[in-house]
Amino acid sequence: MGSGPVVYIFILMALVSVTSAIMMLRSHNAIHSALWLVLNFTAIAVLYVVLNAPFIAMVQITVYAGAIMVLFLFVIMLLGAEQLQGMTGARGNERYHQAVALVLVALLLVGFVILLTQGGVASGGETAVIDSSPAALGLRLFEGYVLPFEVTGILLLAAIIGVAVFSRSKKKKEA
């Protein structure tokens, strides 16, 4: 199989990913936004498969498109926040937000152009083979990133305790 079909699949999935991200941001219904995000996660998983990282693709589907999106939908439906009311701040801030967004998009595009014109990415030379197996990923995480992994666990534990404390104090005030 030549590289032609792979390039076409990559371009198609990149377009699907960008389009679904834009639709997610433009949707006025929170449920629809969450479903657009699921499509985005799925397109990114296909990109991972095209880049020969099937384990990361399956993690993307099961963790993000599966578990986290089910949690998002549960919270959206629990809070009854299906219809988004727009930004809650002053209406004068919209132009400021648009200007900041345009500057960030311009910086991102400049970064892409710089990466593409460097020649290192698209050169015809040999590239190093990266082991993307689950065992290699686990070894890399637990050998080189033990401290950030543990700090993340502590932050998640603190968030869980915070939610429990806040929900308990809210229930006491209601009673």
C-alpha cells in the first residue's frame, strides 16, 4: 500500500476534526456540543491509527470519547444546562475575546508555517522508529515521569475531596 491513501485519510480526518471542533464551539446546545466533541475525539483517534499508534488511538476512544464524554453528558443533563445562554460577562468583552482569539490563531498558523518550512519534518532521510507498544509507554511514563504522575494523582484526590466538601456544605444550607 502506497502512501497516497494514507495521506488522503489523514487530510480527511484532519478536516473532520477541525470542522467538528468549530461546530462544537458554535453550537448553542450543550448536548450537541458534547456530541461534536465525541466526533472530534474519534477523528483524532483515526489520526493516531494513521500515525501507527494504535494503543493511543484505543485509549483516545475508551477514555475520552467513552468515559469522559459520558461523564460530561451526565453532568450537563443533571444540571439542566442543555441550552447555552452565551457569555455571562459584560457584552463589551466580546470584541476583546475575538481579538485575543484571532491573535492566538495567527500565532498558531505562524508556528505551523515555521515547522513546515524547516524541512526536517518532510525530509526524505531515515527517521527513528518509535516503539508505541503499551509496555514501552508504561515504562516511559513510570521511569521518566513518576513525579508528575504522582502530583496529578494528588491533585485529582484534592479535587474529589473538594467536591465532597462543597456538596456537603450546600446540602447543610438547604436543610
